[in-house]
Amino acid sequence: MTELRLNAYRIMWLFVFFDLPTNTKTQRRHAVQFRKALEKDGFSMMQYSVYVRHCASKENMQVHINRVRKSMPPAGYTSILSVTDKQYGEIMNFWGKTERNRPELPQQLEFF
């Protein structure tokens, strides 16, 4: 079996962007259920309609993409974007005009 080492090009970050209608009680319920499903699946809110999750591999990322797709509400707009850890490492975060440090990476366990 070939050993796969974690590296900045294999580790992925998954972003979910969405704009959901909230005009009716049912639409609001669907929006809340979607957010809760994202959080249950390990996503963190980056902004109100932007969630992000660390994935150890492309295969692991596909599992989470499938879960997001299953939990999408019947109405609204949802986008999913994946980037490598190397690409995510170039992110610039600002609070006002002051740059903030990149969020810390989740701890990884490696079994061998």
C-alpha cells in the first residue's frame, strides 16, 4: 500500500456560500435547519452565510460535499468551493482596516 502523507496540496478546505429566502416561516425553518446541518457536520461560520470546514483529503471532502447537498433547502442559492490548504494559507482577514491572523488549523492525527 502506498503511504499518503498529509501535505498542503492534499489537505482541503471546503467553503459553503448561500443566500436562502426567509420570507415565510417554512423558509426560515429550512434556513435554520441548513445552518444546523452544516455545524453538525463540522463547518464553522466564517460570515453569516459563509461556512468553512477543514478536510484531510479530497476523498474526505467529497463525503462532506454529499452531506451538504443532501441538507440543502428546496429554495435558495448555494455554492460550494474547495481550495487546497496551500491556497487557504494565502487568505487575508481584516477587521476594519486591521489585518487579523489566519484562523488556526485543526489538529491532525496521523496513524501509522
